[in-house]
Amino acid sequence: MTGHGGNKRPSRSSRSGRSSARSFASQRPPRRAAFDIGARVTAVLFIFVAMSVLFTGKILFLQVVDDDRYIARAEVSRERKYPVPAKRGTIYDRNGIVLATSTETRNIYADPRYVEDLEAVCAKLAQHLGGSVDDYRKLIQNPSSESFVYLKRQVDMDVVEALKEDLSAMKLTGVYYEKSYRRDYPNGEIAGQVVGVCDVDGNGLTGLELQYDEQLSGQDGFYWGEVGKRGNPIPDGTIEETAAVDGADIMVSLDVRMQAAVESALAEGCENLDTKDGSAVLMDASTGEIYAICSLPYMDPNDLAHADKESPTIKAITQAYEPGSVFKTVAALTLLENGAMTPDSEMYCPETIEADEYTVKDSHDRPATTMTLREILNQSSNVGISLSVDSMGFRPLYNNIQKYGLNETTGVDYPGESKGYMAEFKNWSRIAGYNITFGQGISVTPLQLTRFYAMIANDGVATTPHFLMELPKTQERPEYETETMVTDEEALADIKSMLRTVVTDGTGKVAAIDGFDVCGKTSTAEIADPEKGGYKKEVYNLAYVGFIDNSTSNLVCFVGANNVYGMRQTGEIFKDIMTTAIDQYSITPE
């Protein structure tokens, strides 16, 4: 019997088909998932296209719009600017002897980027240049020395060639050489202070090297050159070049032979006076040409490491001091010019005089006496010259100090000249006036005094002290000012006569030279004591200044020795110098 059709069980195969259909349906991604994948693909494609456009634009910009800048960068990486130093001019003395010259050398430097074997390079540098391996290692490895560091400057050419050969043989890289010059001074300390020194770059620092730096230094040049991958210059790789213009040579008034004699006489004389401080000047009164000038201690410009701190300048030019009795000639000439006294005019001279609660006396004890003006000068009486000027009035003395140029620079062509000091006349008290008549309370330089005495020797005409005589290449000779300071021929003849008797009959006898009319004046100047006030006891600045009258020479000489114990003289040093000059220049009496 059959059952009802609604209750019939499905067959196994039908269940299985429906299950498979459900399983397949569950494995298909939903429509939203399919949309996400498409969006991602589209985004990737968009980014790719955008980046392609960006990169293409950048390339076009670099190659078309900004190509010059990047070409320049590329060129810089293979080009280098090399300096071409100018050769500094030579300094000659008046006879053509070289005082300063430039010797070709090399600066040795490294580019750390190309130093491949640091230890081997440093070892060779130490071997040839001196110093230690560690010294060069530190230089090359210094963080601030990324592409350039000097290893040693101004190296002699034979040392450079030996180093180059050694480095090349071992194929060591990173060390290079640039042209340079070293300043050499063949005469050492002779005239070293006058000539001066330069720094390592060839710039004048002191003396004539500084004074004439513009003329001597010239103009540096340069060239752009191509370099290889190891930084070495490529032969014939010059791109641009500007030639250096060498400096001008100069000829100066110094006579190096006479300079040597003056320096020797001053050094020996000061040693005998137990001092290490002194100065000397030898100048032609008719031209202003300085033949010799120096101040202790001397300086060797080739050996600055051992130079005394006081040695680089000529103190005879740069330092003023209270001159003492050599200034009495200024007062005496003023008296003669103003007609206040003649050489034979008499003045009563007590042992001492009082002024403004101060006492003035001579440097040596003497009884009260009457002296002529000639005797006052040759016996160097402080009291006598004070009373003589006081009888005339101090204003003419003040005016003449100005007229003689003793309160202004001489105009010498040397750096750092001092002009000294003198108070305005309205501030002169009586004791100030007395003191100035014999060289206290006023300061001048030895060169100013030399110029004053040269004016007397040159018949009242003052010349400008100077060194530069000629620029040899152009034969250009500078002109220097002269000034007629005294026109009274009788006063000039009288002062010369009085200065001769200082040597024949007075305090300057030690400077007498047989067969010659020596005119001169001595000085034993007190030294101000800045700590205790007043003046130091038994310590003096000594001086002697003068010339040979009635001869074929117009040379004037100053010799000073400072901080000397006791009343002594520099007249013997003056005599030594002038005797040498007589022999060297064949000076004869007229």
C-alpha cells in the first residue's frame, strides 16, 4: 500500500545537491569585496602615473631649466683653484747689498679624502719634515680638515723633492704642494730691527717690511685647474689663469757695513756701562739719509723664536724720554737767536737756586761763580742755563722748541714714531721752565735730537730723516721736505763754536778725535721714578750727540745708554763710531 505523497522522504542525492550548492555559494566573494580590489588597483595605477610624471618633470627641470647649476657642481668636484703667490720685492742697502729677499719654497698640504694609507703617509712626513707621526695623524684626522689641511709651510725645495720622490715610489696619495716664498734676511740681526719681519703669508709686520708693505708685496694671482680622481692636478688642465705681479724692490739709505760697526760699538759700550739698554743713530745732516740706527736688544728676523720682546722696534724712533743736558743746546741757541746773550756774556751762578719750593743745582758740587754762556754750556751747568733763560723769559724757549720741531714727529718713514711731550706754555711754572732748559719735564726721541743737531750742522736747514732712497726698477727717487729753521748765521757759528769747546774744554773731552773739529754735547739725565715719585737715585740715562765740523762729511751721531748707575759717559762710543766713519768714508778736514 502506498503512503501519502506529502510525506515522501527526499532521496540522498537531492540532499547532497543542495549542500553542494550552498557550499559553492559560501565560497564566492561578496560584491563589496570585489569593489575594494578594483579600487586598490586603480589607486596603485594612479600613484604610479603620478610618480612617473613627477620624475619625468624633475628630469626635465634638471636637464633643461636648472642644468647650469648642476653642471657647475659637477665641475667643482673636478676643478680646484690654486693660488699663485707674488714674489715680494727685495730690500737693498745703499750699496746694493741684499737686506731682505724672498726664496721660493713649497707649502705642503693634504686632502684627507685621498689619503689611503694614513700611517705610511704620516711616517714619511715625519721622516722628511720633522715632527712625529702622531702630529701628522692628528692634522689629517682633524674633523675640521675635511678636504684641506696644511702639513708644513715654506719648505725648502730639496726637502720637497725628496719627499715627493719617496711618496711616489710607495704610491702614497693625498699629499700636495703649492708654490710659496719664504722671507730671508742674509745679514741676520744686523739691521734686523730696521728691516723688520713678515708673517708666514708674506705680510709686513714691523720695520720697513711694514712701512713699505704695499710696494713690496705685489699682487697674488691664481689659476683654475682640473684634478683627477685622486685630487692630483691634470697636466695641461688649466681652465683660467691670472698671473701674479711681483712686488717692487726698494733701496734704502742704510750702509750695512756701517750698521754692523755701530751695532758692535753700542753693544760693547753698553756692556762696559753695565746696561743692556741703549740706542745709536748715524744720519747725514745734509740729506736726512740714515746710515745706521739701532737699539738694544737687537733682533735676528731669521730667529724670532729667541727674540727679546723689546727687540722688534727701534726705540730711538718709537720711545721718547727726558733727554737731560743735551737739551741745553736748544736753550743756548734760543738765547743766541734772540740776542739775549752772546757766548761771552756772563751770568752769576750760585750753588743752587730756588723755585716753587724746589731746589735746582748742578750735577756736581761747585762754589758760586760767574760763568760765560760758553762755560755754562761746556761745564753743563743747570743753574747757569736756568738763570740765563729766565733773564730772557721762557716764552722764546717754548716758541723755539716748536720751531725746531722738537714737539712733533720728524716724518721718518718707519712705523710707530713717537713725538714726545711738552706741556702748553700756559701750564709752565717757574720750576717747569727751569727744568726744561736742562732737559727735564719734557720728552723727545733720540731721532728728534739727532735732527736738531743735524740742523745746526747743516747751517740751519733741517732735513727729513728717512730710509727709502730709490725704487730700482723704475729709478724713482722720493723727495723729502727740508725746512730752514735758523737764518741767523752768527748764532749758528756761535753755537758750533760753543759745542767745539764742550769737547776741547768741557765735559765732552772723551769724544775728541785728533785732527778733527768735533762738536758735541753730553748728558747725564735723571730718570723719573713712577713708583716713589721724583727721580731715581744714582741711576741715569746717558747721551752724547754731535758731529765733525769743518770736514768733508756731514754725519751726525747720537749715542744713548739708559739705566746706568753713576755719572758716566757715552762719549767713547760716539768716538768709536765716528772714527770708523772717518775711515770708511775717507772723511778729511776742510
